[in-house]
Amino acid sequence: QVHLVESGGGLVQAGGSLRVSCVASGRTGSSYSMGWFRQAPGKEREFVAAISWSGGITSYAGSVKGRFTISRDNAKNTVYLQMNSLKPEDTAVYYCAAVASTGWVPTFSTQYDYWGQGTQVTVSS
């Protein structure tokens, strides 16, 4: 089992920046790809970004490419999502997810096995 805990959410003005983090605990000795998803009220959960175990492969949703950066520090069992140039439409609960992997970066929520509880990000206009 892998336990994920997100943090760093909050309220920010449009155009601002925020970094959310996700710390993994439990069976972290295995290789895991990590992803960030988000869900706005009344909408389905959508893919935001993903990163391979080594960090050498990343993938982004088109709506955040160039504004968001996913990274990880395996020594700290932590994955980060740096969000710049935030827009009101980025407002959502952000979830991190993990799946055992040898190098690919899943982009569908059904491909992940473990989920955090989410952290709220609100962007005011």
C-alpha cells in the first residue's frame, strides 16, 4: 500500500503562482510513476501532469503545458506541481496519484492505483 498526502493548496489571484506537494509513505521502495489530476465542481476529474519514476519522462495536459511543471524528489518521496500564470479555470481540488511503473507515464485516472485526499486550489479573478 502507498499512502499519499497532498499539501500546498490555497487561494491565489489570477496570474499568481502556487506549488502543491504530495508525500508518499508506505511501500515506497518500489518504482512508482506519479500523476496530478484535478476536479472542479460539477466536472469530471481530469489529467493535469505525470512523471516517471526517474523523472526523465513527463506529460502535461494541453491546458497547463507551459504554465505547470511536475517534478519529484525520490529521496523525500515527494512529487511537486509548480503552477504559474494561474487562471480562474484552474480552480479545482488537486489530487496526486501513484502507480507501480517501469517508466511510463499514465494519463488516465483508471490507470492509477493509489490516490491522495486532495488539496483545494482556488484562483480568484
